[in-house]
Amino acid sequence: MSGILWNIMLLVLAFIAPAQAQNEPIKLRLSMQFAANEPFIGMSALQYKMDAEKAAANSLTLEIFDKGRLYIDDQVLDAVKSGAIEMGIVGINQIAKVVPAASILEQPFVFNFDALVRAATSSDSEMRQLIDDAVLKSAGLRVLWWATIGRQVLFSKNGDLQMPSRLQGLKVRAFSETMARFVKQCEGVPIDVSISKIHQALEDGTLDMGMASASAVQSRDLWQVTKAITRTDHASIEFLVVVNEKTWQSLSDTHKRLLMETAAKVEREARERAYQLETAAYEFARSKGMTVYDLAPSEVVEWRACSSDVTSDYLDQGGELAQRLMKAYAKLRMQPCCSKGPSPHANLSGQ
């Protein structure tokens, strides 16, 4: 081949290659501990993938690695933070490791009814904005949306746990530092057990009782190893969907906009579905012969009393951000949505 023809071919390739690169879709990967068909968060992530890719008209693809295939739950935050993966779903207990004040969501009986949780986690909430900004500043992670799997309750093998005195000396699953302190303050013995191992731990005696969301009665078959659920509803179990900030800044304005718009839509639908699924979980528990107990107001007072030092320590040690969050919380409690407290549940005696 002559030198002239060779140079012409090089010039043609030089023009073609950038055009091909521009046509290649942006690829993002997301790691989560949930299965893609898990109804609370897994299916929401899958919906997000489909909606975002459709809105991007094939200019963006999102690959989901579910069931902890790449990173297990306590590894996801560092993986996204380091850029090892672009996106991840991280529990608020993990977020609290880099933003300790975020553990406000886990403070016992601070967020113990739906309306208050919804208001605090709403995209225009001052509390949420404070936490989202702190996550971005401290960890380099941009929050796309928040998701929930419901409120924490107690599973027992024998009888109710309506009074905290019944916790004394019993081994209770506690999956975060805040929940471990909660159990210990109420004279239980906190045991850190993965949700994937809670069934076995209850079966073999590693645990005397489980702390989880009501959905675990079905998703983890806890109806097989426990006989009752006490609806303490002492904290909401929240997860944040985050993206590495450097990755985010590398995206076009168009992609940023459609990703945020899709996130807002999926979040609204997922949170509404979560409360419906939580109700269905109690119906499932009763269908399996389990008894579901509610706390009377006087019993809530007892639980608050035994765990009050947990929140006192939070305020003493949480720094300026904790103080700002508590002030924002106080404002929420003055709003019509959240000033009356939890509404009494219907009679859930299991009949």
C-alpha cells in the first residue's frame, strides 16, 4: 500500500473512532444486597434501570449486581466511595459510619409512625437535605433516592414483648451500633447477625428473638421459627441509593436530569408500595398462626424510658449536624402531618 493511501486510511479512522465512541452508551453498575425480585427495594432498582434506560433512548445502560454478588452489604459504601463501582444501595446504618449524625433515623421511638417517616425522608425535607449534603461532603456520594423496607419490630418464640422488662438477659439481633445500644440499655444481649442468617440463628438458639422489619416473616421464613411479632415500630429501616460523585460529574446534563427524574418517580412509587407490603406481611403472619401485638401508650412510655440514654448520647456526641437535625425534627413535629403521633393500630390480636 502506498504511503498516500495509508495516510488517507489513518485520517478516515481518526474521524470514525470518535463518532463510534459517541454512539457507545454510558455504562453504570449498581451493587445491592437484595435480590432483583425482592419486592421492597430489589424491584424498585429494577424499575429504575428499565425506566432510566428507556428515557435515555439507549444512550445509557444500568447493570444491576444483586444478592451481594460483587459486594456484601457492609462493603458497598466503600466500593462506591472508591469508584470501584459507580452506584450502590447502602443502609442508613452503614451511612452512619461516615456521617454519624445520620443515625438519627435509628434513634429508638423517634420515628415510630408512617407520617413522620414520610415527612422526614421526603425530597424537600430539611432533614433529608442535611443528610444528603453531609453524605456528599463527607463521602463523595450523591444520593439519588431513599428507600425503606418498613419499621423495626421484634420477633419472639414465646409470647409478647410489650414490656421491655421481658427483654432482660435474652439474645436479640441488633444489626447496627445504635440498635445494639438500644437492646443493651433495655437489658437485652445484642447479637450482630446478618439478615441472611437470622432464620438459622433463631432456630439453633444463637438468638432468642429477632429484630427486623415485618417483611422478614415471609422473606426470611421467620414464621417457621417464631410465634409472635410485637409491633414496637421503634425505628424505620432506610436505605440510600448513591452514585460516586466523580462519576456523576462525568455525565451530561441530560443524563443527570433523567436519572434524577427517574429516581423521584421510583421513590414515590416504592415508598407507597412499601407500606402496602408491610400491611400484607402482618396478614401473612396471622395466616401462619402467629400473634401480632401492639404497644399500648403506657408500654411505649416504658420502652422510651429504658432506651432514653441512646438518644441522649446521640445528642451529646453527634456534633453540630446532630443538633441541626434535631431542630429540623422538632419543626416537623409541629406540622399537621406529624404533631399527633402514631394512630392506634387496629386490634391485631391474631384473631
